[in-house]
Amino acid sequence: MEKERYLKLIKDTSPKTKMARTLVFSFLVGGSICCVGQLVSDIIMLISPAMPEIEMKMWTTIVMIFLGSFFTGIGLYDKLGYYAGGGSIIPITGFANSIVSPAMEYNREGIVFGVCAKMFTIAGPIIVFGIVSSVIVGLIGMFFV
Amino acid sequence: MKCGERSFIFDNSVYVRSGYTIVGDKEGKGNYGNYFDLVLSDDLWGQKSYERAECKMHKEAILGAMQKAGINESDIGLMLAGDLMNEIVGSGFAARDFACGFMGLYNACATYGEALLLGGMLISAGYEKYVTCSSSSHFSTAERQYRYPLELGTQRTPTSQWTVTGAGCTVLSAEFGEEGFPLVTAGTIGRVIDMGVEDEGNMGGAMAPAAADTIITHLRDTKRDASYYDLILTGDLGKYGKELLQYILADEGYDGINNLQDCGAIYFTEDQKTEQGGSGAGCANTLFNGYFLKKMLQGKYSKILLVPTGALLSRDTPLQKETIPSIAHAIAFEKK
């Protein structure tokens, strides 16, 4: 069988991701995580009504990162990710998951070359893109706004 | 005796003396859970890491097979072993506890086939009397090496497969052992085939052409019809890979082969969510030693052509835009 014909066969016949189901799950889970975030910030506002908004947002982020890390630690976040896909990767809880999961995985290789070195294997690109784009946006803001 | 392009028919008898398998918890809950010799309830098996657990499984599988064959360490002339971990540490570390000759092999998931072919040749030629052929894979060591950390919340692609946690060992011998065991009678050495598949999430697609090539070469070289065998058993093509294999065989003029089966495709149940099924160096090995060898003993099958398949890539090669080369070896088991 010729290469081109075989590759076309694979392209035509290979099982595809069930888009409708994946999108619905992703929307529901991603949305629910955001609702939890809103709930957290509402609770913070209840506890400390005098807190400035920027500080409240910071505390909300910290709590969400903790929750993402916690559920990764007890082995539930990956099960959620199996169904939710992007829905659980994109919120900040997913970012926490991408840092904590390699840290746990490489715990056995020691603190320095295991946990600390491997911690950013997944999240590294996100940090790089985050910093680079913030610099670009900052420069645009400095000159044009 | 060499026969045709890449096949051999063994001149002297090569007896299968025993087969022993150890699998993980998920495998034990799969379709063939009752047939394995030892099912672990914990994939770590009391070890500090999954790598150590795989080494222990590999070692215990060899010991189990030796015990089942009723032989001692001193009888073994050579251990042929391989696994999927970098630098095949699973086999090398397992072998340090034996005072036997050792040769480490790597053909990815086709390693078990490579071991059987070489072991058969050495015994048939009279160089060895007892050879152990073993291989292992572990889901958790393979995931971190080829894919992502275990706890990362990613989705599996529909064409992906689940690496089997399992180790198995077959003892081959020049001496007749127990009644009912098959002989290794023939084999075909595979060649590396690359059809340009780039997706490392579709191993079945990458390996199916290699399996087809080896099966066709075997049938042509030995002048046998596919129906000569009760079963042609491929390694870990998975459900979709098996469909592709059937398509390629039909395309090459070998249609109507209705005795094809794939170890990966039947390993797990639907509910276990493994997408296309099992894979790994322990897949074909544990299912053959665990289930099919026992069924041969019981008389359900008398001739099986085992075709373990392997994809010869590393984690980095797909990132470097390389395609996936694959290989498959064929070994004929027959009861006389």
C-alpha cells in the first residue's frame, strides 16, 4: 500500500474526538469552576467588607490555586480533566494542576533536580508567554496610551 | 533453516517449558484477569518508585517462570530481556540478581517477539539449553517517560492506548518438559517500516503496516495459508490498528483472513476507558503467557502465530517532526 493512500485512509477513518460532548462538559466544568471562584470572592467580601477590590481578587486567586493544588494532591483533578478537557485546564486551578502534578511526579528524584527542576516542565511555556506578552502590552501602553 | 526472505523454520525442537505473568490491578480487572499468575493490588508493590516496582515485577516474572518449569538458576544459559524504560533499566536491574548470562533487547513493544526469535535460534542451533525470554512495561513509568505526569488533568485522544502494567517470562528449552506445551517452530524477522504517520497518539496506525508486512512475509516465505494457524495474534495494534491491519492485508490480496486477533484490542473491558485498548512491552507477553498459552495447554488452540508489534520512537522524535518507524516479528507456536 502506498504511503499517500495509507495516510489518507488514516485521516478519513481514525476515530475523532466527540466534539459536542467534549464542548458541553468543558463549558459546564469550566463555568462551575468560575462560579466557585465567584463564591470564594463573595465569601471574602462577607468576611471582610472593607477589603479593597484588588486585594480581594488576589485572595480569591490564592484560594483557587490552593483548591487546584489540593485536588491534584488527593488525585481528583486529573479525573475531572479526563471529562472536562479545556474546561479544567484553562482556569487558574488548571495552572496549579500543571505545576503540582510534575512536582509530585518527580518527588522521588529529590528536591533540587526532581521537584524544583521539573515543576515547570508543563507550566514553563505559560510563564514565558505570560511574561513576554505582558512586556509587549506594557511597552504598547507606555508609548501609545 | 532459513526459509524465503526473512523467515526461519527451526531444525531442532524448541520447547516452551513455562510461562509466568504478573500484572497490575487494572489489568487484573480486565477481560483476562483470572488467567494471570499474579495480580497485584498495588502497582507500586511496596517499592519506593514505579521504576523499582517494574524491576521487581520483571525479576519475579523470571523467577516464577523458572519455578514453573522446574529448573534452577544454574540451568539457565541466557536471559533475553527488554522493557520500555530508558536504557532498559527494568531488565538490567532485574538481571543483577541472577548469576546467568544476560542480553538486553529493545524493539519497543515487540521486544518479547525479538526475545523469542533469538532464544529459539540459539536453542535450535545448539548454543543454549535453557533461555528465558521476558519483557515488561508499567503504565506509570511509561506515562512519565513518554507523556505527562500522572496527576495532570489531560484528555486522552480517541486513538490512544493504555500501557499495560505487566511482566511476563517464557522459558524455552531444547529438552522436552511437560506434555501439552507447544513448540516454537518458526519465525519471521520483521523489518522497520515507516509509512509517515506522525501522530504519537495513534500507535495502531503507525504499527499496522509493519504487522501486515511481517504477516505477509511469513505466509509467503513459509508457503503457508493464513488458515494454517488457529489464530494470528498481533501485539498491541488496538481496535483501530486491527481494523487498519485488516484493510492493508485485504489491499495486498490477503482478504478473508478471519483468524486475526489483537492482544491490545481485547485486553481491557469497555468500561475501563482505555480508548483503543492496551499496549506496551508487557501487553502481548502477559496475554500470551497468561491466557493463550494456557488455552493451548487445554487444547483450544494448537497453532498460533504471535506477531508482537513495536513503535520505535522516543519522546523527543515527534517534537523534532520525525515520523514513527515500526516493527513486528512473527513467532509460530505449534503443538505436535
